[in-house]
Amino acid sequence: EWWSHLPDDKPIIYLTLGSSGPEHLIQIVLNALADQPVIVIASTAGAVVPQRPPANVYIADFLPGMQAAARSKLVICNGGSPTSQQALAAAVPVLGIASNMDQFLNMQAVVEAGAGIVLRADRISGDGIRAAVNKILVSSHLFIGAGKLANAFSTHDSSRIFAAFAAEMTGGAPAQMAHCYKNL
């Protein structure tokens, strides 16, 4: 019910740790951002959350990821590729709070592209989160990096490229494979 009535006087931060992010991190992030001049929209994926969230926090079990990323100034996630992809496709920098190897590998590429920051989930602190969030929100180079990736994403026909790869690997016809993947 709050989706259409969010305040527009502060930057929006989309927080989701997905189904694989440690549940306790949600509370740590919310506490870290409670007194900051931001609005947090959080998708919990069914995780337990505080019954009385901070005043600047709006919570739902699930949010439309692409739309949430597009209306945000920053996306905080577990560093995995699905949410990072949504953020970067919308030209939004990522703060990845990674806890497993694929998240670290994905965030390594995001960091090298100049589009985000990675923190270790097992070493997280409220001060570390606030510092990373503030750094991202004032770092124009991270927004430029995210914008470059968004442009690159929009100029590549990934379904055609993947279909050609799959056809090459399986001996199938690229046109048939492209039709199949375009409908996913």
C-alpha cells in the first residue's frame, strides 16, 4: 500500500538480501540507516523483520525488483547476480554484502567496473554500512560506472547471444533457440 506514496524528498535505497542472504543482516542494515537522510524500501523474501521498523523504512515480503531498482539511488543486496543485474540495468550502483564465493566473484566484477562496493557479511557493522552508503551516494564515478554498464546491457541482445552459444554447444539451430529463450 505504500508503494505509490513514498516520500520524494530523500534518496531511496532498495534493500533485499534475497533468499540466501543471512536474515540477521536485514536488521543490521535497517539499524545502520535508521537515522540517515534516506528512504529504505526493503524486500525481506519472507525473513523475520522488526515489528516496528525505523520511520524511514518501508517493508514488504516481495517487491518488483526491476521497478524497485529503477526508482532507487542505491541497491543494497547480497551481491548475487540477479539483484545486481537489476540494479545495473537501471544504472544504479550496488552495495553488495556478500557471504559466499559466487557473490564475491560477481561483486568483484561490479567493483572493477566502477559500479559498486562490496562488504563481507561476516565482518559487517553499522558504521561500515553507513560509510559505504555515504560513499556511494556522493561518488559520481560509481553512478557513471553503473550507467556505462546499463548502456552496455541495453546494446546487447543477450537472448540471441545465449541462443547462439546454446546452439553451438548442443548442435541445435540458433533461430529455434533464440525463440525459446526470448519467451523466458
